[in-house]
Amino acid sequence: MNFFRSSLDFKGTNGVTKREEHMLKTTFLSLAILLSPVLFASEPASNTIEEQTQAFESFLLELKKEKHIPGLSVAVVKDGEIVYEEAHGISHLEGQVPVTTETPFWIASVSKFFVGATFLKLIENGELSFDDTLNSTPGFEDYCTWLAGSGIVFGKNLQCDQTFKLKHALNHVVNGQVDSNFFYNSIFYSRLSRFLEAKRGNPISMAEGRHNELAQAINTEIFEPAGMKDSMAGLWDEQRMDVFFRRSRGYGIEDNHYVYRRSPERHMAGGAGVSSTAGDIARFDIALDSGKILSPEFMAHTTTEYITAEGKKIPYAYGRYIQWVDGEKIIWHSGWDEEIGFTAAYIKFPERGITVVVLANNEGLWWGNPLDRPAIEESVVFQKASAIFTSAPK
């Protein structure tokens, strides 16, 4: 493992393990941010989008310093146009390689935004159905039984004698009585690559070790119509190897040093798997809103809460959270992968015509969103973006 000297200035803690010390350091940093007048002072209203993006950039640079984030990729959309796209910091500490607007980041669970829209497109095209069952995937029953008894949080209250449909997995209503309650389940999303292999007549083993069917579908249905040239689904696509070699490294902090986190698995699983830039995610957001990806009928599935068979609203919609904060609809998703060393925030204010995308190559954007409910209001990026991006002309 490679170690790099950092600028961290908080003290070590005696008599605890390295893991406990790291957790304490994270807690201290969080408290510092909560108390920071720079980050949470009330924002005077800015008159133009240029002033607002400048204020947001100032906040992010302070957050970068507070959270010891090596590099950031940032984009802001206003009324269907990218009005701000910038990169800050370092993508590879060894060699001090700078982040540019063309540097892809591992976006972790923000990948679900792409996966959900891709499956909706395959349903719209008639290849799949909302009611297709995951149970028919070879090996599913054994895997479900293993997960239910594994002690892994995503197996909590999992009852494998039920019928799990595609729409259930895509909206996180698989734990407990199926199609009843929301419980975020990234593992069920990650089985969707195998589901699609089986649907297309392939062995489920073909989900790994190649540019699989899900990755190919994301290319065709999302990347190409959205004009995304700096993105990659999985890490096997020979046509996008330039993206592979431009990717940022992910970092953690141990003993007051930056350390490399491991490289991600190369196959496009479903729960994660996309590498992208903030600008490319913004281009996807614009393409989706403009009707380049889905028809109006299917687009509606992405902007309103999923409704169960019994009429209950679920705060998720095929790859994005739908949450109401102080009476305002917020559409969002976060990404956090502590093993790979990346975090991401995609936040959309549809009533304001604003979308904000921030990517980081360490854990600095994560706020600990619970698995059973959305809590975007606890994100410092959301809090500041909400305060800064009021209605303003371009």
C-alpha cells in the first residue's frame, strides 16, 4: 500500500485501534464543519447565476480543505444548460496529476441513476417488463437464501419465498414483505447484470470478465444519446480505454496519511460500476429532461415516487430518490464507496431548474444517509446548494 504525507493537523488518539482512531478523526472533522461559520453562515441572495456559482465554488474549496479531499469534479445545470463545470485539486497524488473536467471519477451508487434509466428504456422498447421476475435468473434462489442468512445488512428481513419483480429491485422494496416498504438494497441492484445476461440468453457468468450486456445497454441507451464522452460503464470497454486511463485514483486517510484505496471490480454490476465526470452526469441530466432518453410516459417514472400495489408512495424512482424538503421536491442520489475511496452527490432542484453534481476522490462528501429513508437535508452540499441557488437569471 502506498502512503503519502498529508496536511492533516489533528492529533492521534492513544489506546485505540487504527480503525477507532480513524472514526474519531472523522467525527472531529464533522464537528468542525458543523461549527464552521464559513460553511454554514446564512447566504445573502445573489442576483446572477455567475455570482451563485462563485459562492458555491468558494464553499467547495473550503469543504475540500476541511475534509482533506484530494480532488473534486463539479458541474451546475441551470434551465437545461451547463453554466459551471470545473475541476479542483489532484487526481493522483503520486506525480501530483491535476484533476481536469475530463478526469473520470468512480461514482459508486450514483450509477443506479444510469441503471434505472437503462432498464426503463429496455422496458419501453419492449425487451423487458416491469413484472419480469428475478426468481427466474439461474442461481437466484440460492443467492437470496445465502444473503438472507449472511448477516449482511442488505439481507435484513429478506424473505426468499416471495416473487421478486424487476420493478421491486429497481425501487428497493424487496426486504420484508415485498412491494411494501422502502429499504435501500444495493446488492439486489448488483444482481441486475446477471438478470439481463439471462434475459438475453447468456450464462450469468458472462456478467463478469467482459463488457457485459448491462454495460453495453448503458452505452447505447444513455452515453451515446447524451453525448457522454468521458464516461465508462464497467472497465472492460475497449472503445473507451482512454476513459479507463484518465480515471482518478481513490484515497482514504490512515495515521494522518493519504493511502490508496483498492481498484474497483471491472464488471458493470448494477449497484455501482460507472466512472464519469460531473460534466457528463450533468449532460445525462439534461438529456433525460429534454426527452432524448425516455418518452414522456416513461420519463414520468423517474420524477414521481414509486407506488406499491397497495398505493403506498416509496421515496425512490428507478435510480433516484424523490424527497420533499420544506415542501420542495428534491431529486437526488449519493455515492459512497469507502473501499474504493470515492463519494458523489447528484442533487436536482426541479422547481428552480437547478442540478448540482459534485464528485470527490475520498469519503469527504458522505453524511451517513440511512438505509430506510432519504435524508438529503443532512448533506452539507445540499444545505449550501439550497441556500445559494435561489431563483436567478442566467
